[in-house]
Amino acid sequence: MRNSRIALFLAVGAVTTLVPALTPATASAAENPLRPYLQQKPAWHRCDTATPAAFQCATIKVPLDYSSPGGKKLDLAISRMKTSTKKERRGVLLLNPGGPGGPGVDMPQYLAGELPKAVKAKYDLIGFDPRGIGQSSPVGCGLTSEERNWERPYKAETFNRDVKWARKVAEKCDAKQGDTLRHITTRNTARDMDVVRAVLGEKKISYLGYSYGTYLGAVYTQMFPKRSDRFVLDSAVDPARVWRGMIQVWAEGTEPAFTRWTEWAAARHATYKLGKTPKAVRKTFYDLVAQANRKPIDLDGTLLTGDDIRLGSRGMFFSVRDAAESVAALQKAATGAPPSAGRKPRTPAPLPPSFGRAVPADNGDAGFWSVVCADTRNWPRDPEQYRKDAIRDKAKYPLYGDFASHIKPCAFWKKGSEPATTIDNKVGALILQNEWDSQTPLTSGQGLRRAMKGAKMVTVSGGVGHGIYGTKSCADKTATAYLTTGKLPSKDATCQAAPAAGERSAPNPLPLPTPRGIPGMVSRF
């Protein structure tokens, strides 16, 4: 399998309302058919004997289809860690780790150790598994490991096979889940958040969302502007590019990072021996790709093709020292030399535990495709369009362009229950963005800032990695001030990352899981 072949090379590091806005629970059932959902009383209990007693969980119900709330219901797993300072308490802070497909019920426990005391004094931390994910009526399609492998390079000789793969994934998901998948969308998850708000007895919610969670937060502000309090949107999705464009932006964002890396490595030729000029460093890398395409390179017993190297390197080049060490090791392996003594793979931090029932093995993948495909109606339906785009973008963005623009299951997915949300509002929010983020590149954060005219944005110049608040970034102070006082910066701002932060991607303490196949990757050489 492709994913197993490159496992040693890579590690996960980590996008018009049918019913009225949810009205207060005092409305009669005749006026508001959602009243039974809004008046639920959660049965809070300790999440697990292995977790603190203060970490509580509950399950509530939400309608599958908000235009028909009397129909099928879904479970929604929620959690909380209450503030112990009632005098200072402002309300609730909902948390989302991203994805789409990332479970969030464990977020309060993990962020309780990373967020400042001043923030935890102000808010009850509220986690939830989005609909279809984790403990919230999890979806699954019965996909095999090979079917879950969706990052496929364009090749003329394999194109028809890739089209069949995309069609099969869509058909298996439809056969397994049927109409349910049409309603696993960002708009409905935002509606679920408003049910949570009502169930908790709050007039407004505050929110901290990472990655995909920024889009979810933006959609909530668009749908429920008067119920949006203090929103921090960290590592942002461009709402104008959901969702095919957000996969394609990975290719666009990688090329400047690769150029920056060639300059850095050339200045350190004495150390890494990759080339004395940026042009020479670039040639070294692409010579390795060409060699591996002729004959796979044996890296510690793992055979890597050139396509494996391109795929695995995409996220790596954002951390220049990591990339230089990795390419140097690959170059050594290409000569048949044994690996350096004492060199150990860098392994990802373990994902947070999930409490409760087991979920389908492909739950993250099924949830990811459900949102990515059903959120919008702008996926081409003609396979030939994907062929043309992949050929064009491989020439334009050699590292990842064909992977990004190649055919996806969304080409054959049934349409979602409603069109995508247009984000265009003046709701106050704080956007945080690293300059060198491989998952949501800087241009993506700038796109969200354009759409949210009432927001302010803090850019971390030289910042590397995906996820900022809680990592002791220079942007943390601004985010804390906003959450505790409600005061946004008077204008967009830039702060400077520590110099060493731009060279190596440090382990991220934030529990930001990404679906299998999403490239949030760094080298494991």
C-alpha cells in the first residue's frame, strides 16, 4: 500500500438558512419545532475513570435534517470543564480542533493545560464531537486502507484506475450511509453548536477553533451573528476556497516554502552538502525524485518512489532545518550508504484518547469527505476536468500540484442538503495566522480576514506550524487579552516569532488531529 510504504518517511504533524435562527426556548412548540431540542437537560457524568472528575461528558440529541426536525435524530457528544471562579465567569468557550473529521470531545481536558488561567477563569470549556464524528452518531463507509489513500499523483497510465477509485469511494459511502451524508455539513454543525448554546442556557457563545474549526466558526457568525461573542479563529481556512480550493492551496503554498528552504540550505552547504546555490539545492532535490522514479530509493528498508518523496516533502519544507536534515539523509540513502548511527525516527505525539464507544476505522475519512463534498456544489463532475487541472498544476506547482488537483470522490458525491455559506459579515473576531503554515497557508488566513470585515488578524512573521494559541507564540498575549476583555486590536498586527522557530517544527502541544491522508507532515528520518 502507498501509505504503508511511506510510513517511515512521514509522520502526521497534523476545510441561506433552511430554518429560522434557533429561537429562545420560551417559544411554544407550534412557533418553534426545535423547542424539544433546545430544552434538553444534559445528564452530566464523569467522562472516564482515567480522567479528572471535573471533566464531564453528556449526550444530547439534534435533528439530522433541520428542515424536518421531527425526523431522524443524531447523538451529539458534548463535554465540559467548568470554571471554578463564578465571580469572574463570562460564559462558555466552545472548542473545535479542525479536520473536517476531528473529534473534539477531549478538547477541554487537553486545552486546560495550555490555556492561561485568566481564560479558564472566564469560561467553561466546552468540547463536542461534530455530527458524524467520534461519539456523535459516527459515520463510516467500510473503506479499505487502499481506498482511504486519496493523495494520488496524476499519471496518464493510472488515470482511469483513479477515476474508478473515486467513484467507488463515493458509491460505498452512499450505500453505507445513504441520505445521512447529505446532512453532515458545516452549516448543520453550526446549527448543532447553537443547540448546545441553548441547552447550556447561554445567550451567546465564545469560541476557539483551529484549522477547519475557523471555517466552522465563521459559518456560525454568519448564521447566528447576534449569538456570537468572542471568537478566536486560529490557522484559518479561506471561505472563498472551500473545499477543492483549500486542497489546491497546499500546492500553491508549498512552492514559496520550498524556495525559502533552498535559500536556507544553500547558505549551509558546508553542513548539509545539498548545493552552494538555491538553484543547485533545487536540482539536488529533483534529481533524487527522478532517481527514485527510475528505481525506488531504499530508506531504512522502505522503498520510496519519486512520487512518495514529493508527497512526503510537501509539509516538510515549511520547517527548513527538518527539511535539510531529511533530504540529506535521503541523498545518503540514494548512494546506498547505511543510515547514520543513532539517528532515530521522529514520531508524532499520540492523539488524545477517545472515551466511549468504538467508531468505524474510517470514521475520520468518511466525516472528512462528507463535509468536503457536501458543503459545496462546485466540484467538477467531468473526470476530464480533473485530468486537465492536474496536468496544468503539476507544471505550475511541481511538488504537489497534481496531487491537489487530481480527481477526488467529490466528483461522484451526491449533492449536500443546501449550498455553501457565503461569509460576509462584520462580526468581531480574532484571526491568528503563522506565516509558514503548511495546512492553511498565509494566503488562506488573509482570505478569511477579507470575508470577516469586523475581525482583526495577527500574523506571526516567521511562525512555523499549524495551530498557534496555546503554543506560547507571540500571538498568545493578544488572544488572551481579547478572550478576557473583549478588546480587539485597533488594527491588524504582526508579531515576530523567535528566530529558531522558523527552522524546526517543534512538537505541538495542541490536540489537532487530522484525517488520515491529510498532509500535515514532517520528516521522520
